[in-house]
Amino acid sequence: MLKFLRDLKTSTWLASVVLVAAAERILLYVFYRPVAYNDTATYRRLAAQVAQGWDHFEASRMPGYPFLLARLGPDEHVYLVQLALGFLTTLLFFYIGWRVSGKGWFGGLAALAHTLNLQQLLIEADLLTEPVTTFFMVLALAGIAWLLFSEGKRSLWQVLLAGLWIGSSAGLAILMRANYIFLPFWAAFLVILGWQVRPPYRWTAGVAVGLVGLAVLGVWVNYVHQDYHMWSLSTVDGYHLMNHSGVFFEYVPDQYAALRDTFLQYRAAQIAQTGSSGNTIWNAIPALEKVSGMGFFDLSRLLEKISIQLILKHPGLYLRDVFLGWEAFWKAPVHWAVSPGDTSLLGRLRPGIILLDRGILILANLFFILGTVLLVLKKVRRSLKMDLFWWFILSVIWLTSVIQALLEYGDNPRYSVSVQSWIVLIVLWWTTQIWNSAIRKKV
């Protein structure tokens, strides 16, 4: 059976992927409605500001998703576009798998592993940034795959265009989620230092990637600075840092006693209600504005200053929270909205299906972490055929897991969604190499 599947033509695999990906999204659209989460209202409010003109945009989130919502309008339109982007993401995974392996079956396996994963499919119905962020990240990855694995001679112009493609895609991913700020610059660094071609080619590609990423980031940071007098990616960094510093906010000096004591009251109430202090700050903001006499943005600046001072004074407490945020990153959430009291067969099966999907993803995550540790062994690196492309994927996953934990301790499991299929892709590659090695030993 396995030999039959491996012997299928690339076109057959591609046709199968297209049919499966299209059919399941049609079914999803017919039977499952777009889902709003807590963040959705914020994105919609920012989209309304975009529609009025950028002078009204408060920059509390990266501008990419609010801009998309403003242009698309109703939830139904957003849903359709996200399903279309999910379909294209599946095809990009097929291209990447086929390009890096030279095998249609591996391309099909990579694409199906993404599109049959309920986590990735259902998130396309959520009015959140993740499906769009995933698309732009995979689009950048496809550009890197073309650059490193395309056959035949490439002209300098083609290399330049590929660099612009990668840099633009990575830059757009940043405009969706700020924690991917490193992506274009890390890609440029690896291309320049690791791509084994003549210097003009790797420098042309790497500099193009880096400059486009820098231009996108520079335009946005300049906007925040010009309008809000902050050198920052958002106007609410102080509130985000409070998800770390708020855990040990009792150590704030008496200089800020009113802020400290007010926040601690809200934190105690939140812990009593939910068992966690996470995201306390968002409920406490009105009261903190009142006791401080500050507006929304000035309060954010002050809390950022206080949080940095706390972190520098109590690094152990901060790093403990960072570790907990990093640990939560690997928990592979599956968002499946269901109507209250749903007694249908699917509704009854839902908990078990989610448990199975999450179980597989968590096992993949554990395999990834273990595999990374074993890569210190030269023999393992050789047997798993770790070239520049796979090192890039591995490093991006690790950087993402660490950076999100450094910046915030809150909804950390959700931050993994945009790289979850990358984790699965590299695990599939490793599994394939282990399987091939076992077959060779038997022969």
C-alpha cells in the first residue's frame, strides 16, 4: 500500500490535495459559522478606525488584520477570504514538501497534514489573525524553498524578485502579529551566511529580504512614533508587560502605591474567579486611569516603565513566568465553537475528537523538542538530513516560542497556531528519514 502511494504521480497527489482541501472548506462554510472571540471586538473597533482614516487609528494592535477587516466588511466576507487563504496555504505546503524532497507524495503528505488538522481548519472560521498570519509565513517559506531548491540556473533578477517576495511576505506577517518581528531579518541572515552559492546571489537575496522587512517595520514604527511619541510596535506595550509584572506587582515601590494597591485588588478578584491572574490588566485599566489621573496611552507608558523596573529588580520571578508561558506554547489548542446544549452526534463526539487532535499535535511537539535536543549529535544531524532549509524552520519555531513568552504571559497556547504546521512539517521530514534509514538497514 505504501509503495503504491509513493509511486503515484505528483499530479495525482496535487489533484487529491486540491479536492480534499476544497471539499472540507465547502463543508465547513455550509455547516459552521464564523466565530467571534474576545479579541474580535477589539479588531472590529480598530477596523472602524481604519475606515475613518489612519489619523484615528490608536495603534493598540498591529494594523494588518484591522485593515483587512475594514476592507472586507461583514464577517461572512472575512470568513470566505480566510477559507480561501487556508486553501492557498494548503497548496503552498504541497509546493514546499514537493520542492524540498523532490517527491510528490511528500508534498501531498505535508499538505494533508496541514489541511486535515482540525486546529488549522477551524481557526479559518475564527475572526482572529492566525489564519492570515499563517498564510503569509508559509508564503515566505515557499519563497525560501524556491530559492534554495529550484533546479536550473537562476538569474540575478530572479533571485532579487525572490528576495522581495520573501521580505514582503515576512513583513506582512509582522503587520499581523508583532512577535514575528525577527522573521525577515533572520531569513536574510541565514540566506547570506548559509546559502551555498556565489556571493552576488546570496547577498542580493539576503539584502532584499532584510531591506523590505526593514521598510515595512520602519513605516509602522514611524507611524506610532509620529502619532503617539513612542518608539514601539504598539501603544499598549505597558499593558502587555503587565501580564508578566502583574504576577509580582506587590513589589512595586510606595511611589506608585495607588496603582499597586488598585491593581492588586483586581488581581485577587480575578484569581478568585478564574484561578489565574492572567489578563487582569484589561479589567483594571479604568480604575487605574482614575487613581492615576492619566489617560489610556500615558498609563501604558507608565506601566511599561514600572514593569521594566520590576523585571530588572526581580529577574527570577520574571523568568519563572517566561518559562510558564513557553511551556504553555506547546499545548496545541483546538478552537471548536459549539452551540449550548448541542446533543447531536457530532456535538457528543466533539470532546473526543478534540482530545485526539490535540494529543497528536502535542506528541508532534514533544517529538520536535526531543529531536532538537538530539541534533547536538553529528550522527543524528546527518541521518535526519538537516540542511539550511530545515535549520531555518527549526530556528523560527524556537525563536517564536521564546519571543512570545518573553513578551507576554497570557494566551500563550494560541501563539503557537501559526507555526504548528511548520512543527508537523519538520516532524514528518524527520520521520521519513528515520523510516528510510530503517528500510536501508533491512536491505
